[in-house]
Amino acid sequence: MLHVVPLGDAVEHEADDDCVCGPTLKPVAGADGFVVWIMIHHSLDGRETSEDDH
């Protein structure tokens, strides 16, 4: 499983599903049908809010 973690966030993220940010598990299928699971961690410094404004 791959983890996508925001850099320079307000907290240090744990590379597991118990991370304080409440990460989301997402399957991503390649062209060959092979599925890779990606754990997407959420920033806690509010950057998504400011990015949505652009």
C-alpha cells in the first residue's frame, strides 16, 4: 500500500490507517487491471481550504 502524505503539515502523519487525519483508502486500477491501494492522508493545516479558492 502506498501512502500520500502532505509535507510540512501542522502534525506528523503516521503511515497507517490510525493516523490522526483520518486518511481515505482509495483503489487505483492501472491499464492492465492491476489494482494498487493508496492511503490518502488529509492535511490539518487548512491548505485544502485555501487551494479550493484558486
